Amino acid sequence: MISTPARFKAGQRVRTRNFDPTGHTRLPRYARDKVGLVEAVQGSFVLPDTNAHARGENPEWLYTVVFGAAEIWGESADPTQTMSIDAWESYLDPA
């Protein structure tokens, strides 16, 4: 589906991008501009952001990224909790 290698690997720290697109995105606001750890490389899949607006499938690598609760909800969050999201490659930068 995609000919380029995955940019990130399991165990790598990444930061989600902070953007406010018009239209569809699967990156939740609460998870923008946050640092997490790639838990798994899921493979390449259709990018819903472009596909939802009839701008093509534009497949990208998809990653499961895990965040500490404090990174998402602040210092008062339970330090034993984590939260994960599936994030397309264009949502991520190296941390």
C-alpha cells in the first residue's frame, strides 16, 4: 500500500502536531502537542483526513502512541494511568 519505510519505530518518543485543520482529522484536540511513545507500528492505511473530503486515499503509516496521564490531563492525573491513540504519520514529529 505504501512504498516508503515507516518514519518511526516502537519505543521512539514522538510529539503530536498542534494544528487546527478545517474539516476532518482523527487527531483529537486533547492529544495535540503532546509527547508520547510509539508502542506499535500498525501498518499503512488510508488517511481519513483526505479520504473524507474526496482528496484521495493517501495511505500513511499508522502508529499506536501511548501517553502518560499527566501529559494529557495535567499533574493531578493518576501517575499510574496511560492513554493511547492511533496516529497517522503526518500527525507526528520526533520528540
